[in-house]
Amino acid sequence: MMKSALVWIGIIVLVLLALQRIPQSSGVREIPFNVFYAEGLAGKYKTVTLTGQQDLEGTYREPQQGPKGERIEKFKTTAPVMQDLGAKIMAWTLEEPSKLDVFKAVKPSENNWMYMLIFWGPLLVFVVLWFVFIRQAQMGGNKAISFGKAKARGLSASAKRVTFADVAGCDEAKMELQEVVEFLKDPAKFVKLGGKIPKGLLLMGPPGTGKTLLARAIAGEAKVQFFSISGSDFVEMFVGVGASRVRDLFEQAKKNAPCIIFIDEIDAVGRHRGAGLGGGHDEREQTLNQLLVEMDGFEGNEGVIVIAATNRPDVLDPALLRPGRFDRRVVVDRPDLKGRTEILKVHTAGKIPLAPDVELEVIARGTPGFAGADLANLCNEAALYAARSNKKWVEMADFEQAKDKIYMGSERRSLVMTEEDKRVTAYHEAGHTVLAAAIPDADPVHKVTIIPRGRALGVTWQLPERDRYNTTKTRMESEIAIFMGGRIAEEVFFNQLSTGASNDIQRATEMARSMVTEYGMSEKLGPLNYGGGQHEIFLGRDFTQKRDISEDTARLIDAEVQKLVMDNYTRARRLIEEHRDHLVAIAEALLERETLEADEVTRLMKGEILPPKSNGNGAPAESDETPETGGDLTAAPSPA
């Protein structure tokens, strides 16, 4: 109703503005009052009519010519407020009757609708708005205002129900949540043995792992009322609104028990109390206090189960996590190989027509670390690639293109690079590739390209052979050495350094510092933690955290970090000198082909010859280079 009222008010305003801009009858000239007075004294007017105290109109003795040559016979003007305006005009006729033939003064018409609309219009708009506002407030629970009403969204009976069959890749989490479903279906089985269902379940895990989908699946399996609300919906600019919405939400839930309340991104309202930096009272604390009381306070809320989701459990208030509120914490982590395969089946079955060459398990093996949302995005991108090529189904090549886009970014073919920049980039990526292939415990190279993607001019992509859940000191040192490969290749072959290695240096430094301060991998510092734990920054907590290391220890940490990086830098340089010919072969192949696959890198590292580059239809492309070298090795820059 509010929207329709505002629409009508807007239409009325537009009509008024349009009417004001509609030109009046033709042949009428609007003139200033001083011009009117001068022309009147000169006797140019035949008739003059005064309406009210200010509005004047009349006719000319002789027609005037307008700016476009049109014939103008009438005029009108508005006089300033003055006394006896009519008497002054009458004086013209008394002085000399020939100056003005007819003069008359009339009262303004009381039926002038335009005058009445302009005068009464603003008052009418105000009354309509006030009426609509009061009506809305009455509809919102007979309260003065409805800000305190919860913005929970229920799941209608006609909506499609999500079940556990629609959720894949998190079997352990589904087993934990199955008990909640059984209790909602048959609570007597638990009550007769003295069991109590958990009042709250906290779903924790990285973004995109299916926490919200799991909560909807619980409601779909149990077939109970489901209220969904975001943590940010409780926080408003008005004091006390958040606490009021919490009360209203639980009142609705108790009326519809048994039911489920799902609070998404609860860290928006459930952050650690006392973490405000402004020094004043935080409105969020009132909301959190009310939530704590409703979940496990003086009054019971039997039949109401609260499920919350967050990817930042480290910032939640401890009182929120104690038993009696969120009794269970269910970790919804990224899926393993089997889970990724099942998720791909869910997103493709009956939705995406797959070509015979598509192997979902192979795709899953090549996407370690992907969450459910990432895999859904992968399937969608592959379908888009196939549609752009006018294919009848989605092929394996489309999935590979989609995977490259997600991992490495979109291709920037429009970026024009000079031959010098392209050569430096090729040798930079070849340095990473050679080290990844030469170091035994490094992840194998999946693909390397010098096509600009995202913000990078080139990318070397390594993929682990299996899912990895921890790592070793040796492997981390190998990764630092591989990070240094690009910079060393530029230094060895071009005798200069560029800014292209900035991200490599940053990642190597961060990894070395973690090894020293968090993982206890320094012989001098020993198995001690100097980093305060591996967690994301939370300003409300970390701002007041004191430094727990001395200046001498900080200097020693810096020295150990530098030693780790420089030792592996030296190691990487030695390996590049040993595999110099392989690096040149890979770099020149990149300059010719722009992208190398894993098998091509393996062949080059074995000293084998790559076949000529195909022109797209199976035929080798014409080239002046000798096919035996995979590129003109004589064109390689001389060593420093």
C-alpha cells in the first residue's frame, strides 16, 4: 500500500510540473512589469485587466511581432505587491484618454482549480503520507512503529523442499544433523529415555561449503516450519531495534513450534562483547544479550531449534558457544575427492548434458580445495563455454577452460605486450616450472602460460596429486624455492630484476615467517609459538592484544626468516644453473605456444622434442623455426 501511495503522489507531482510547463494560448507575450508600465505610459495598450492584486493581462493596440515572426496580440505580467495599482493605471486614462480604451479590475475566480491545487496540494500529500504511515503501523502488530518486527522469512508449503539427497560432499555433517530430524519427527523416542535434543547447532566452515543448504535440508526432511534470517537483519540505526526483533522472532517460533530458526552469518550479531573500539555502548551487545536469554534463559522455548552458520567462529562470544545454547558445533569443511565427485553429480544430473568424454572423477581430482559453491560455479562456467561454441553438450575441454578461468583468471587477450616483456615473462614462468619439475617432493606442474590472466602476466599452475591435509618442513622449503624461481631466471638470463616477482616474494616471506613463528620449524627459536595463533584478524580483539615477545626475540625471528628464504634462494639458483638448457627449452616453447600442458613440460624436461604447433584443424602451423629445438635457442639471452 505504501508503494502504491507513493506512486500516485509521484504521478500527481509530475502532472503538476507538466501543466506548469505547457505553453499558454499562442499570441500571448509575457513581459516584465517595468516594461508593462513604460509601454502603458506610451499608450501601446488597448485593454488592461487586473485580476486580484498582481496579475495583469490585456491586448495591444497594434499587433506585435514575436522572435520567430509570429503575430502577438496579447500580453500578461505579474506586478509587485503595491497599493492602489488599479488607481495608478486609471490615472493613465485621466491624463490622456487615448492612452487606454478599457480598464477593468476583477476578483480572482474561486473555481480556479490550478490555483487551488497548487495551494492545497502539499497539505494533501502530507495528509496522505501520514495516513499511510499510521495504517502500516497498525498492520504491524498495533504498535506505534513496526521497526521491532523480525524480518524472518518463512518457507511456504508450496516451496520446493530441500532434502539430504540434494546435499553432497559432507556425509559426516549430515549424520550429525540426522538426529535433529529424528527428534522433530518422533520426539517421544528421546524423551522417554531422558534425552534432550540440542537447543542449538552451529554450522562452521569456509564460505560456500553448504551450511545454508544443510539447514534447509533439515527443515525439508523434518517437514516443520522454517524461519530464516540473517545476522545483519538484527542490527539497525535505531537503539533497541535488534533486541526487539530477537524477541519477536522467538515469539513467532514458539507459536509455530516445533520449528527451526536459521540465523545465517551469526557473527554479524554474535561477536565477542567488549570488542567495540568507540568507547561507548554497542547496540550489538543488547541484541546479543537478548539472543542469549531467548536461547537459554528463564523461560523455556521447547520445540524451537536454533541453527546458525558462520565462517568466523573465532570471533563469537564464549557465552554463545556454551552448552545449553549451541550444544553442537558441526564442521562443514571443503569436500574430499569423493565428496567433490558427488557434488559434481548433483549439479550435472538432469541439468547439464554431458559429452561421452566427460569424467567427473577426473574433474574432481583436478579441483582440490574447491568448495561446493566453487564446483557449482565450475559447472555453470563450463555450460556457458559450451553454449558460446554452439555445442549440443558440455565436453571435457569446456570443463578445462572453466577450471583455468576460476584458478588463473580470465584471459586478457586485449593486453598488448612488447616482445621484450613477453620474453621476460616466458623465462620467469619457465624458472618456476623447472624448479617444480626438478624438486622431487614438489607438486607437479599442471599448466603454465604466458597469456595474461587476471592481474598476472603469466601463471604457473601446480596441482597436488592427492588431497593434502598437512604439510612438512621439507615441502614448505621446496615451495619457497619454487617461489624464487621466476626472479632467479630473470637475474640469470637478463642480468636484471623486474617487479614481476613481488607476489612471489610476499608469499615466500609469509610462509617462512609462519614456519618460524607458528610451526616451530626454527632450530634457534625451537618449538615455540610467537605469532599468537593462526587466525584471521579481528580488530576488536587484536587491537588491545599486547605484544608477548621481546625486541631481541623479534630480531632473531627476522634473522631466521631471512635465513630460510636466502638458503632456499641459493638452492633454487643452483638448480636453475643445472637445468639451464631445460629452462631455455621451456621458455622458447612458451613463446611459440603461449601455453604448455603437463605432458609437454615433462617431455621438455626429458630433453624430448615437441611436435610443431597445430593451427587448430590438426595441421602443423607454418614456422621458420627448426622443429628439432622447439624454438630458436640461439635467440636466448646470454647468461649474466
